[in-house]
Amino acid sequence: MRTTHLVAFLSLSAAILPFPARARQSVVPKATPSPAAEHHDRQPQDIFRIQPLSGAVYALYGRGGNIGIFAGPQAVLVVDSQFKDIAPGIVAEIRKVSDKPIKFLLNTHHHGDHVGGNEVFKQFAMIVAHDNVRKRMLASPADILRDYPARLEEARKAGNEQTARTLSDLIEWAKTVKVEEIAAPVMTFDSELRIHMGDETIQVWHLPPAHTDGDSVVYFEKAKVLHMGDDLFNKVVPFIDVQSGGSVRGYLVALDRVLARVPADAKVIPGHGEVTDVSGIRAFRQYIADVLDAAQKAKASGKSKEDFVKNVDLPAYKDFQGYKDRFKANAASAWDEAQ
Ligand SMILES: [Zn+2]
């Protein structure tokens, strides 16, 4: 299946393109400095960086959404799989910390930079995720065939050859792929799940719609490590996938739920950005609250959406990666949800 390569290509800017890249307003954004982009510039063999956290839990940075690894006494559990082309490299990194079989792969949501490696992992691991992750992955060929021909036309008109080629390849993929061949989760759940490995309990919590409507976070109880998936971007402006059921307001609800539940001394792996702690979650919540607040004030003052989006600026967050690329989109979504 070629789509993960294509999705990888499309997501050069921040590696947060959905699976599939459905119905996005703009064409491929320009490359920006980000951990993902930086890793792109390195040699293929050294894109990875592994960070021991506590107990048998590690964070693995590569290209795409950060990976969590639990090296249990009998087996390994992995959180997210980045891209197909680097999945063998991910397995090689895991082999540096454990020679046990890789039995479980949890997907935090359906985006291509988190599930692209599923095709490799499905050969030996049980893939587990929220119901909507499976639904959205299986619906992707139909979504592409519905949404992409128009985008292809646009790209051709604009003379954007590379994008046109990529879109047309994706359309070809969607025409020929058998839905049953898509490496979607084979075990799904609707609210919570616990996996028991040695003396560790791995809790998986589905959260209210935030990044998408299929988000889960993963909490390693004994190690006190939380993998947030894309419900947390650390010092990175988020992509809020409202077309996949995501919500700006929902982020606040989801983050509050996590903050009420996780111990103050937990270590936290974000979907994008560096490993942090609970203060990183609070800082990100503040960003979301500030964007929403700006939208609400502008709306109350009678400004138009167009005027608001054109002029809105939150200087406190200028240093966040992706501010230029995604802040305005966050602001527009906040406007739509402002009361
Ligand atoms: Zn995502």
C-alpha cells in the first residue's frame, strides 16, 4: 500500500496530516522547522532518539507522532507507529531495549503519522484502538474518492504539479485498495480498556472529541507515564481536525478530564514536541483557552469572522512551532465554536 508514503510526503510540514488527508482547505503547507522536519533533515539511519522515562517505559522520537514503548517482562506494547517506511527502523529501536515479542500496538487516533506503520506491526502485533479509529481508517478510500478529484482539479489549475501527482496517486490507491487490507485496529473499544503485562497495568482512556472523535490517551499506572497522543502538542500549535469530529472546546473538556485523573508527578509524552509533565498539559490548555477567549471577545464585539482571523495574533505563542502555519486555522475553528 503506497498511501502511507504519500501521506508521509504530504505531511512534511509537521507530520500531522490525517489518514486520509481528507478535505483540507489548503494545499500542502510549506515546510516549517519542527521536530519532525528537523528529523527529516537527518540521515535516514539516525532519525530516531529514544528516551527512557520510568520503569520499563520509553519515548521514541522519529518522524511523525511520538511513540511510547513498554518493555514488559514477557512482551512489548507500543503506542503509535508513525510511518510505514520507517516502521522497520522503529522495530530496530525497540530491539535495543527488549528482545521480547511485540504483542500490542495501541493507536491514539487515525492520523497517518500515528498509524502509518500499522502495516508492518500487524504482522506480529494485535492492533487496538477506539472504535472510531477503525471506522475512519476503513472509510478512507471512499472519503478520498469523494473529496480528492476536486482538489486534484484545483492543484492542476494552480500549476502545483507535485501536489497534483500526490493527489492523483492517492485517488488511484483508493480505487484499487481492498478495504479489508487496510491495517486498521482489529480490537476496538468504546470507552476504556486495561491491558495487564507483568506488574504493569496499561490504562487506555477514550476522551471527548478534541483532536478527533477517536482520541485515546494511554496511562502506565506503575511507571506513572501518560502518552497523550495528539490531545497534547507540547510548545507546538496543534492541528484540530474538526472534519474528523475534533473540537476546540472539546480540547478543554478532554484536558480537564486528564488533569483530574493523572498524578501530579506523572511524566507525559505528547503527540508532538518534547516529553513534559503535567505543567505541559496545563500550558497547552492555556493556549486553547486563550484562542477560544480571543474568538469569543471578537465575536462579542461584533467583528466578522474574516476580520478576526485576518488580524488575530497571540504573541505569547509565537515561538510555538507551526504558529505561522496553523494558528489561523485554530482561530477560525475557535470562532466557529465561540458563543
Ligand atoms: Zn493527529
